[in-house]
Amino acid sequence: MSLEFTLLGLLNRNPRTGYDLSKIVSRTTNFYWTATQTQVYQSLKKMADRGWITSETILQTGKPSKLLYHINPEGQIAFMEWLRDPPDSPTMKEPFMVQMYFLDLLDKEEILNKIKFIQAMHEQRLQEFQEYRGNIVAADKSLKENMARSLPLKAGILFEETWITWCEQALADINEMI
Amino acid sequence: MSLEFTLLGLLNRNPRTGYDLSKIVSRTTNFYWTATQTQVYQSLKKMADRGWITSETILQTGKPSKLLYHINPEGQIAFMEWLRDPPDSPTMKEPFMVQMYFLDLLDKEEILNKIKFIQAMHEQRLQEFQEYRGNIVAADKSLKENMARSLPLKAGILFEETWITWCEQALADINEMI
DNA sequence: GATCGCATGTAAGCTGTTACATGATTTA
DNA sequence: TAAATCATGTAACAGCTTACATGCGATC
């Protein structure tokens, strides 16, 4: 259910189209709730049926026309209620770590390659997060709005650094394993 | 799909009942793929239909009889294929961080309370992980099998420590916010 | 000429959750 | 006497993924 509230929260800041929202939410980097384009369109439709948001058709020349969604007072109330509630517990789906849990069935080379692959991925993600950081620190916003952007980003950076540390230690441990 | 392979991997180590497996997989602590009891029973049925696993009824006195599942050669082949494949990318569902992303709509006290709540949760989880660690380090197993248990656990500990660090910094930042 | 970006969506299927049902034994 | 543990499961629904369809304009 948090996907709907994620979208509501974004619409509460600015009116946006399904296309805009799906770009924000589909990149793993920079967000804490990933969803596909299809899911975004489906959720927007549901929320519009429920009266939380309203769409406005915008005609464009040279580009397909688009539906700009706005949040309604009912949507704002629902959003604030969700925001004040204690958060649902996170769902863990980390296929790589599941594979590591069964690493005893692989040979040394295979294990090392798997870890190196994941390490490269996290190094890239860390870099993307750090590039993104500049925008926020430089932004001329009220302190609270600044925090709302920088604290989750800071978490992203810390987690990527932790991943990389783990990979380095794991590679060393596996290498020593004879 | 990784849930089925998680269960297969566990069955490959030891025959188990749905009840046993659901206990392992439903505690967030200590595993990287969480699932409910219902889902475990459903997945076991599917895998049995597919011929990956076989069940054996075990009658007990004073307790309900149980179905002990064993992995079949077909199941072992499917499992090893999955294990060698590059892992699927993880799915991020972190409702707490989504709420933090919209923290500008809450007042200082509410934000501090939310963070303290999550901090306490992670401190508890860290403790559980650390208690769990003793068993593994002390275990008298071959190095590879030992790694399969200790590396993912080590990751869990590092991530919990990172969460706590983030919470401490976040609390300090919010407090300084006037 | 092919692919990418813009922009919307449907259909089918798979995965996951919540609530319920049963029933004996053990512990508080 | 109430609740927890053992042990299995069904039904209904909600959430999410994959594949497909459309069509224009711009870039390679």
C-alpha cells in the first residue's frame, strides 16, 4: 500500500504525470520504494476512482497529450494519516544474499565472481548517489525540506558504503579459504 | 521466484516440514527472504506438483502428524541452476525511509519519535544477530559451510550497525534544526 | 533505417497477504 | 481458564510483473 502513498506524497509536492512518477519510482537509485510503470498507471487510476487525485488532460504539439494529476483535499488527509502512522515493517528480498547463504555448493572461482559482480554494482550506485548529493546540498531551501531530501540520501550512501565494505571483507575471507 | 529456491536450498541441506521452513523464513532476523506461513505451504505444494520435492507423512503421538519434504534430483538440478545464475536485483520496500522523504510535513517531535522508534528496533535486531553469531563461530564445520552461514550474518550485523549510525546522525541533525 | 524518448494503457499471470478453520497438547 | 505451540491448510483478495499495443518526433 505504500506505493500509493509514495505517489500521493510526490503529487502533494507537485502535480505530475504517470510518466514522470514512474521515472522517479522505477530507478532504484534515489528511492526507497521501487515500482514498474504499469503499476504506477494502475495505482493512479485507483486513487482517481477513490477521489484522492484528479487528472487534467494537457494537449501538446509534436508530443502525445498527457494526464497531469493533482492531489485533492481527501488525498491530502489520507496521506497525512499514513505519514503519521508507524511505518510498516520492511520486506527483505535480497536474492544475492540468499545465494551467499548457499555458497558452500559453489566453487571458489564462482563465489569470487559473484561477489565481484555485486561489488561493481554497488560501487556504481554509490557514485550515482554522491553525484545526486551535490544538487541537494547546494539547494536553497528551508531546513526541513532540505532534511527530507538529504537524510534518505545519506542513508543510501551509508548503505552502499556498507555493501562495499562487506564485499571487500568477503573477498578476503574467501581468498584465504585455500 | 527466489522463495521457492530458498526453500529448495534449505531442503537440500535437510528434509523439513512446511512448519519448520516457515519458522526459518518468517523471522526477519537471520534471513534475506521473508515469507508468510501460507506462502510456504503454497510453494511446497507447487514444487511437489512439479516433481522437485516429495513429501513423506510422519505420524506422531500427542501431536498432529506432519509432512516431511525431501528434495528430488530434479529439484537439485533446478536449484544448482538458479544458484549459478546471476542474482535478481533486490526489491526495495522501506516504508520508514519513504516517510522520512516527506518529513517536512511533520513537526520536530513527531520526526524525533519516529526515528527513535526505528532506532530501538534496529538495536534489538543487532543484538539478536550478535547472539546468533556465537553458534556459528563455535560450530565445528568445514570452512565453506561455515562461510555460507557467517558471511550473510556478517552482512546483517553491518547493516544493523549502519542503521543505528544513521539514526544517531539523523537525531542530531533534526535536533540542531531549531 | 533503427532506436530512443515521450506518453498512455490492457491482459494475463504470478506472488504475496489476511483472515479463517481445525484440533490436540502443553504452559502460564 | 486462557493462551501458546504444534501442524496443516483454504478462500479471497491485493500487489506486482511481463508482455504487448499504439504512435509521433528526434537522434544516431
